[in-house]
Amino acid sequence: MYASLNKKASNDKWQMGIGLLLFWPVLFALEGGDGPEAQEYARLRGQYEALRQVAIQKKINLELLPPSPEAIVQKEKERLKAESKKKK
């Protein structure tokens, strides 16, 4: 999921740069991160934040919470990086 979102974000950056340099109506063609993966990621982040807030209110140790979506994405990014180094 992270690789897909990262690719879409990269594509948007290129389209934005081209649009700014060449032709501003191209900006309306930006696809954005509104796909199902981005929506699912946003939903998971919201749920995690709600859990974190309840844990804080109830004075529950935050270490007992599952890893945050950001932590999971970072771990996956590191795994993919290590995997690509092994292939070289």
C-alpha cells in the first residue's frame, strides 16, 4: 500500500511541476491521493488517533497500543530498502 501511495504522490509532484512550468490547466488533471488506498490509510490513522486519545484519557500506557500506521509504513519502507539492497 505504501509503495502505491508513494508512486501516486510522486506522479502528482511531476504533474504539478509540469503544470506550473508549462500550462496551468494541467493542474486540474492531478489525480491526487483520493484512491481507496489513501482513504483506507486515512481511516486507519483516524482510528489510531482515537485509540491514542482514549488511552491518554484513561491513563493507559501508550506502549500497550498497536503500532501507529506511520510506524507500520516506516517499518515496511525499511524492509523494502533492505530487500532491495540484498538484490544488488
